[in-house]
Amino acid sequence: MRYGIMMLLIFFGFFVEAQENYSTIAEKASELMEEAKDEAGYRKAFDLYEKAFKIFPESIDSEGLYSASILASKLKSNDKAFQYLISLSSVKGDGNSFPGWNYILEEDAEKEYKNLLSDPRWNALKQQTEKYKTQFYNELQEKENEFYDVNKNNLKEIKDSEVLYRAIRNFNPYQPKKDRDYSIAFKINDTVKTSFFIHFPAHYNPQKKYSLLFFLHGAVRNNELIDYQLADWNLSGWNRYYKKYADWNDVIMVFPRASKQYNWMLSDTGFFMIPEMLKQIKKTINIDDNKVFISGHSNGATGSFSYLMKQPTQFAGFYGLNTYPKVFTGGTFVENIKNRSFINFSTDKDYYYPPNANDDFSKLMKGIHADYQEFRYSGFPHWFPQFDESEVAYQIIFKDLKSRERNPFPLEISWEFDDERYGNIDWIFNIKLDTLSKKANWHKELNFKINKWLAYDDHDSLKVQNVDKKAFDFPRKSGKIKAEYERNIFRIETSDIKSLSINISPETVDLKEKVKVYVNGKLYFDEKINYNHEYLLENFFNTQDREQVWVNYIDVKI
């Protein structure tokens, strides 16, 4: 009996040993390091890192080298510290880790390595690390230059407006790309930069138009801007299914980086980023203008919803996993969804937005006949994309994306806004508010109450809390437009609007005939429209849109 028990324990011991890998040992070492308060604690963590390095040398990563070098420094084992620092300095970045030079040259490095500063090897290490950093950025710049390389165009040299229009519609200055993955720096203002990471399908062909999907990350409050990104940061882990199905469906993926100050949810100072990134991408990549989409998780899903509410013109459809369907920078005008579509994937254990509120939101969407779908998954928390069971959501996204196209010239438009930066939707633009006028009878506020919310208690258990809050806020007076066109006739109704402009396309009107515009039931305009050469060219350069091409416009004052 004892022999049997002994053999079982020996077998179990081997089984546990076999289950150990670099990640599990390094994770335990990291926990010990965090808990350590004295030399003995640091020694235990350091020895565990060294064990991981010895058993799994092929798995050594930046985080492990970084932590081991700090521990060695604390233990005043300078030779070991520099051994790991030298290895770390040349690492280009892996998993969710930064390139090695970043750890050594960051602001807090001299505090963490204070025991090494008097060692002459420290300055030598920093000099070599600066070279690695320079090399890293030089390589990034070379790839970025190649990414933006296109054939020269002659659009400005074309003098005939109709010829220019056809040239824009067939515009293709694109070249093949050497790689599938690019990290591109993006200028926010004169002093602030961020980046976006773009992933191509295999065998990108510049003669073919591609669908494009933006993924907006969550936790914008806890993220920082960074002027470069690495492939593993975006294409693995929670995003693994985006990569899988984008590759299967020849979809280009774009991953922007936001922060607490510059983002797509909490602040309008960063809201311009996605449309501007798209414009830059269209200059160098053959994108199908009618198949550009936005998706996101958590704060990113709220961002996707916010672009639908505030700036949907360039996009065909919107998706969100664990969405909070609300605009946080102004009013949430849910009828704007009728211009596009939204698919939400919710879970019943989500603290971010409660199931009962999702139910009421779905009822509201059904009531206004919006193109809205919700898929509920039971038993999953807010971090649903972490689980393999989330794969079905991505299958739904890419199935919808494959079949859905933007209509660049919708016959009907309904648009409401409270910030003139977002007074544009398809063929209506430059709308100005009249906050002193009386609201039209048909201009109604849509909202509902939320009385239950899920929240974690002190024991990390999810509990139902009673709340008393409105789903949406309306901090400012809004204006609204209802517009339609058919056979050269535009009919527009306005509420709290003082002026607007109507874009004209040969795809929407017959330029040989008069165009009539009725505003609030009265004939406002009844003339022929010609090509406006300067506007045609300027508008294309501003949008890079080869489908929604405008040749002139009509100004309307209410």
C-alpha cells in the first residue's frame, strides 16, 4: 500500500513538473518579486527566474530579463545584473513586452538600477543601448517610408472637370507592400504622437480593393500613447480571432493607440484620429471605400458606437463587444443609427453595462426600426474576448462585414447633433445650429431609465445594485434634419438649424436638368448645377473617397 502511494506521489510529482513551463515559473517569480520586502524575498524571486532561464532558455523574454536584472541589482550581484541587461538591451520586443532598450532608457531606470550607476559598465551599456534604439527607429522609419510609397498622380494637372471626376473614381496610385505588418506613427498635434498598427492579408494585391476593419482597444483611461507598436501586441491574445478571420477573409486590420486624454470615448480631442488615420491609409492602400468598418471592446466598443452616433459617413458598419451604448461627450441621438448599423455582443455577467439595460436598448432600437442586433452570451464576464467561446462573435462580425456595404448616396437621411464639428452626414454637410429657435414638433428626445446595475463587492462577487439613472445625457440643445432626394429633387425638414449645405454628385442628380431643393415645404432652389473643379479636387484630397465623390454643393440658409 505504501509502495502504491509512493509511486502515485512520484508520478504526480513528475506530472506537476511536466506541467511547468516558462510562463508559469516566471509568473510565480513575478509574484514573489512583488511580495518581497527584504533580501531573502528578492533572492527567492531571483532564483526562480534563473530556474526558468535554465530550464527554458528558448522562452526567455524581455519581462523576465528585466525583472531578473532588477533583482540582481537589488542583491548587489552586478555581474549577473549586467549579464541580463546586456541580453535585454538587444531584444527587439516580444509578446506584450517592449524592446529591450526601452527598459534601460526609461525615466525610472536609474532609480531601479541605482546600485549599478557607479559601475563603469552602466555608461557603456547605455551607450550601446542608445545605438539599439536608434537602429530600431531607423528601421521603423524605413518601413513607414515604404508603406507610404505610391505612384505619382497627375490629378492637379487635369483641367477638364468631367475627366477629373472619372480619374478620381478610377484613381489607383498604389504599389505592392514588402511586409504584412507595419507600425505607423501618427501625429495628434505639434507635440503629441501616437501610432496605429496595420496588418495585411497574405498576398496583398494593390490592384484589388480591400475591406478594412478598425479595432478600438478598451481601458482608454489606463493606456498611454506610444509612437510605435509591435505585431504580438495586436495579433495575439484577446485579438487572436480578429487576426484569424481577417486573414481568412482578406480584411485589412488597423489597431490605433489611444490614451486617457486622446481617445474615442471620453474626449473629443482625440475623436478625429480614426477618420484621419483612414484618410492616410487610403492614400497608400487600395481600400474599398464602401467596406470600412469599426469594432471594439469595452471602451473601444463605446468608441465604435460613438462614431456611429457622431461621424459615420466614411464607414459601412459598426460592432462592439461588451458595449456601453452612450455618447459621453454630449447627447446620444439614437435615431442616427438608422443611417448605418450596429451589432452588439453582450454578456450577462458584465459590470460595464447591465443585461436589463441592453434589453431596453434593444426594444428602443426595434421601436425606431434601426438596423441593430444584439447577441447575449450567458455565464461570461466583461472580458468576454479572453474566452475561446467568444469565437462565434467574430464569426458573426466577419460574416456581416463580408455581405455589408455602405450606400454612399442614401435616399433618406436623419441626423441629429449638438456639436457643429459633427454636423455632417453623407450628402448633407456643414450644418449649423440655431439654439434660439423653437424645436419642431417631430423633434423628440428618446431615452429610457436604468434601475439595475451589476457591480463587484469587496469579495469580488457580482451583485445587483439598485440605481436611478437615465440611459443618455443631453447637456446641450441639439438640431435635427430629415432629408431625402429623388430625381433631382431634394426635400429637407429642419429643427433648430440655421444653415446647411447639400453635396452634389452625378450619381445622385442629372446635371443636365435643374435641381430643386425644398426646405420645410418651401421651394428654396431651382437651378442647374455645374461641375465645380476646385471643390471636386479639394474634397477628394480631404476625404480620399473614390465612391462618395462630390462635384459641387448648394448652400441653404433657413
